[in-house]
Amino acid sequence: MSRRIPLHDITPPAAVDPGSVDLYAARQKIHTKAFNGFFRNVRVIGGALLLLLYFGTVWLDWNSRQAVWWNLPERQFHVFGATFWPQDFILLSGLLIVAAFGLFFITVYAGRVWCGYTCPQSVWTWIFMWCEKITEGDRHQRIRLDNASASANKLLRKTAKHSLWLLIGLVTGITFVGYFSPIRELCLALVTGAADGWAYFWVGFFTLATYVNAGWLREQVCVYMCPYARFQSVMFDQDTLIVSYDPRRGEPRGARRKDTDRAVQDLGDCIDCTLCVQVCPTGIDIRDGLQIECIGCAACIDACDSVMDKMDYPRGLISYTTEHNLAGHTTRTLRPRLIGYAAVLLLMIGLLASAFVLRPLTDLDVSKDRMLYRETLQGHIENVYSLKVLNKDQVAHTYLLQATGLPALDWHGTRELHVPAGASQTLVVSLSSAPQAVPASSNEVTFVARDIDDSTQRVEVRSRFTGPQVRQ
């Protein structure tokens, strides 16, 4: 019996085109080098302010409650001195539109600065990279540690790093859930075991999400998962500020001593030190031109400027510049697209501010009982209604309720309703009228809720008053 040879042993390997790119290549771990510089300091200060805003706001109090609290069970959304209800979600839509146009405007002007300086994915990734540095050392030390065989030192350092990552993820998760459940009660309940299962689930979910995104996925979120990386290039033009390498000045690149005469060796300013690659959080070489992976963080600018200082060369070999500048032309700051986005942004901000200021602070919801009508002992036609009055103001109000629309319409129930600040009250009332005063089987009536102390606070809601079929 002949030996059966596996197929892969007799199939010749496919020819590989040396100019092809493997789109399914395995991810190469990026080890970034620590650096200092102007743009790093800007990013640190900006990130610190954003972290203070995120972690600090949740602990602020306002009128004996948490200042920012999305109270989903009560469908109340408290933002400092304002209380929003589901009826106000049009304002949220407006806010999202303003944020979108703001992002479009800044992208046209300065590229992906949102990604490099303020995106939560970038901010948390830089924090996790700092944790790597203090537990495993700088770039060359981390590379050596990853390639080293298992040891107690490696286990200790890896454990310390992942412990810090999980701790940061846990604090992030608790803070996020704290915006939906009062943070002080939440922390106490989590520690004592009194929190419900959903609280533990969501804290665990966001802890794990932070740990995975900032610790493991990192640049892959920016390159493969974030839609902004895909459509932002459409908003670029030749006058958009982008992080770019100046090949006219840098080429031909080559290593040299500080005292080397560049003119003799026919070299550009780039000494090919690759520091711009070593500090890049996405692992690209900015000298290859603008790439989708570039998040505009300017880490390569800081690294290159430090080398230029050591070589006594002028800064700016890598800089925020434009395609027009690189081509030797003048950059146009004011251009139709930028002006258009700015005009629409200002218009949307004005409309949103007006909608917020002019929004009614009183809302009335009227629900008619499912029973069409009933006859009273006096022979009158009676309809039952459920009235819900919402007070969106930060002070309590007393409202006077009434109904109009039919002659001799009698009100049965309380006419005055006291509603605390930022709360709602429900009242069941009935309206009745003599049969001869009800002209049709379905008649329009108007309910009115008016603030007793402020006549300008008035809201009207139409409903129906039903009766027997009127014979012609």
C-alpha cells in the first residue's frame, strides 16, 4: 500500500509578488518611546482638564442632589440647575448637531486634532502607556522584557502593569455608572454588596471595555473601528493643517555626526534616527506622507524638534503645515468651506441657545380614560381624564387647572396642584355637561395649566370630550 501524502506536502507554494501588501498581516505590537516637548505638554494639560471634568463632575452637588445625574427610572436628566425630560430630547439632537458641525469645522482647519488631543480613546491610551513605562521601563526595556523568557521579574512587572490597567478601568467604570446612579450611594453599595446585579454588570462591563480598548486594542480602534478615520479625509483640503514631513528639506536623509558638513555629503536635515517612528502611538513613519493611521498627536514633531536642537538645525522638519506650504504656495486661512462650516456652526449654536432659553418650564400631559363616557345620576355626560403636570423649573410652583370648549362644562376634582421643583404630579379629574350642551359624539376641549404666581407660565393641551351619538 502506498503512503498517502498530505496535499500541502505536494502543492507548490504560490508565487509572491514582492510589491504586494498582505492586508491580513498579524498585528505588530507597538512599543512607544517616552519623550518631552511642547505638544506633549499641551496634550497632558488638556487631558488632565478632561479627566478632571469626567471624574470630578460626578461628585458635585446641586440643590441637595447630584449636579449631573441621568435619572433613567424617573426619566429626569439633571444638568446642574436644569432638569430635562424626554420631551426635551430635541435639545439633545440639537446638541449633537452642533458637536458634529464643530468637529467638521475643526477638521477642515486643523485635521485630526480631536483624535490626538481630546478623544477618550487617545487620552486613556496615553494613560495606559504611562503605566507601561513606570512598570516595565522605556521602549528598549519593554522590548527586551517581552522577548525575555518567563521569570519572577517579568511576572511581577506584567502583573503590576495589568493591575494598574484594571484599577484605572474600574475607576472609569464606576464613574460612568455614577452618572446614572448617584455616585456616593453607588460606591457604598458596591463595597457592602448591597448593589443590585445590574450595577455590578455595568461597572464590570465598562471596566473590561476600558481595559481592552486602551490596553490591548489601542491603535486598532483608531485605524479599523473608528468611522472618523474613514471620512475625515473627505473634509481635508490643501489648506488643512496636518502633521507633515518636509521632504525638500529632509532628503536625502542619512546618519551623520553633529559636526558633519551636510553640503559636502549632499545630505538633508533628516539624520534617519527613526525617533519619529518610535514615539508614534500608531507605529507609522510620517516621512512616508499623510496616512489614515495618523491621529495628529504631534508626537513626531516633539521628537524631531529635540533632534534638530541637538544637531543645531532649525526646527520644523516635521510640523503642522499644509499641502500648499509643502508645495511652496501660500496657505489660505479663510476659504469658502471653512467659512461655510463656521457660519452653520454659529447659526446652530444660536438656535440651540434660543431653544434652551425659550423652552417652556411647564408641561401638561392629558390622557383620556378608555371609557368613552358615562351618565351621572343627574343625567349629565361625564368624561374622566388623567392630568400630569411637569415642573421643569428649579423652584416649586402651584398651578390652576381649568377646561374650556363646551358650554356649561363642570369640573369635578382639585383645581389647584402644587408641584415641587423638577418634579411631576398626576391628578385624575372628570368633566361633565348636560346632554343638550354636547353637540356631537366627539368634541374638542382644551385643558389649561396656569401658574398662580406667574401668568406667563401657561400651557394648553387639546383633548376630546365624547358623548352619545347625536341623531339628526
